[in-house]
Amino acid sequence: MRLNAVLLIFCSSVIYGCGGNNNTKTPSITNKHEENRINFVNIKAKYALTDELIIQIEALEGVPIDSVQYSINDKPLSTGLVHDIVQYSLKNEKFGKQVLKAKVYRKSEIEDVAVNFDILPSEVPSKLSYQVINIYPHDIKAFTQGLEFYKDNLVESTGNGTTVSDKHGISSVRIVNPKTGQVLKIAELDETIFGEGATVLNNKLYQLTYKNNEAYVYDVNTLKRIGRFPYFQNMEGWGLTNDGTNLYMTDGSEKIYTIDPNNFNRSNEITVASDEGLVTGTNEMEWVKGKIYANFFMTNMIGIIEPKTGTIEAVLDLSELRQKVTQHIDLDVLNGIAYNKKSDTFFITGKNWDKIFEIKIVNEIL
């Protein structure tokens, strides 16, 4: 399906904060004049959203400057003199690469100077642990793409991904008894469509498609399809959840998009990041107590994401659960997270797993 080498970095260093960024590292500076007669002063390579950027340029002796116009990510900041110091709060920026520019006016000439730096979370994600409460049966042929509780049953979305044995399943949405694994109701998709993440909001079941650039809407009680929405841009569909008002969607990048459930338009987006860098591959998601619990493509890990900023606050390694299911040629990674409000537990499964694990997370971030 999707090959993403960035997730190898995620497993080894990004999510656990190994290696470390050096805040005194020289940031990338560009100046169209080879002499570098004008430069930024003391810009670090890494900042946090809570930081204030102190902006000032310096010029070589004998280089006259009339005024300077600063901008960040092409947003104008202020105009001043060469010795003026500009303070700018980073709290409203998003994680990732930032471009700070200075347009320097000197008599009849204009000189452009730019410097790149990163904004990343300042804290290393904490590591959580868990206890297995119960183990229940799960359809071993279900290539799980989404899992969520609706009333006392599970809503599950499956895909038709190619397995090692070259078998193709059938994409579907289904209602499942969480304790017996019995499929109570099912709606199958055309064999050409790869079903992806799903979530229930206002008695409507929303399901993404991987490559078809559209989402399907079902009556959750009958699984009758009642609508469809094109995506707001040409993109892949990966994970889907909701906060009771809005949908949250991923596409395999470092972004999580806030989606209007009435028209599937994007209203906002965040960038997922740890203290070490941006994190791609956010996949199946679950909204729990104001946080997004998400697993990451090709891993058996869950990250707890702060939905206003994209900060990964904590991680949970569930690799041992995969070892407890029946080992077979088509076994794949964890890809189902469902939170049970009544028991305050999580139901966890994966692609072609024959078990669902009910677990309790220890030292949960609240």
C-alpha cells in the first residue's frame, strides 16, 4: 500500500526525542549578495510556540541602510531601521519550517535576506504503559482501517489491501458485537474501492476512501448510503474521527485537517510534531477527552496528540499485542482504536488480527 520511509525515523528518533536538536546550530541563511553584507542576528535553528522571536539585522561597516521590512512566511511584520529590534510571538504559527525575510532598502537598491528555522514542541513525549483487561475474537479477514464505538457496538471500516499471499479483501463498513466479534450488519463497497477511516457523528457514518478522492455517508442504523462528498483537494484518505462537532481527517502527511461534516470543506489544519521534528503517517484516530489518539502507519504505536497545536504529548507502544494474535502470512499492523466511555477502556485491533484487546492505559495524559 503506502511506503513511507519517514516512519522509520518516527519509530527510532522523532517520537522518542533521541539525538536532539542543537538550538545553537547555525540556521540556513540566504542572501543574493555573495559578500553577505547583511545578516540576521542570533536566529536559532529551533524555537517553541511559546517563544518570542527577537529580530534584528546587522550590516558590514560602510553598508548604508535606509530601512528594513520584515516578514515571516510572507506575512509582513514591521518596517524599521537597521538597529531596530522587532519582537514577534510565535504562538500563532504552526510547527515546521519557517522563513524569516528582510527586505533591505539602500538608496536605489533593494537587498533580500532570508533565514530558515523550525518551530517544534519543547517537551519530549512521555511514555505510557497499559494493562490488558480482556481479549475478544475478531474477524481475521478484516483489513481494519477504522474502529469506533457506537452505542454498545463497534463500527468498523475495512479496506481491500493486497496481502502477502496476494489476497484482496472487500472494503466495507460493519456493525460488530465487541465481545463476540459477530458482524451484526455490513455494507460492502465495490471491489475497486479501498475503504479507509470511519467515524459516527449525528447518526451519520462517514467513511473515507483511499484513492477515490471522496467520502461516503451512511445512515449508521441501517448502513444505507445516503450521500457522498468530494475531498476539499486532490488527496488520499487515511484516518477519520470527530469531536462531536467537526470531523478530523488525515492524508498520510504531517497534517490533520478539521473538516465541516456538512460539506467536507476544510476549516483548519494542524501539523503533527514531536520535539525532534514533524511526524507523518498519522492514520487511524480516536477522539478521547479532548485529545486525538492516533496510530502511525507501519507501526504498532499510538500517540496522544494535542488537537490545537499538533504536539505529540505521549506515546504508547503496543507491539506486544501483535505477538499475542495468531501469526499468519497476511498479518499486518495495528490499525483499530476504539474508546469505550462506559468502561474507560480502549479496544485495540489490527489488519487481519483474530483478536481485539481491551486495554487500560496507565498514566494517561489528561
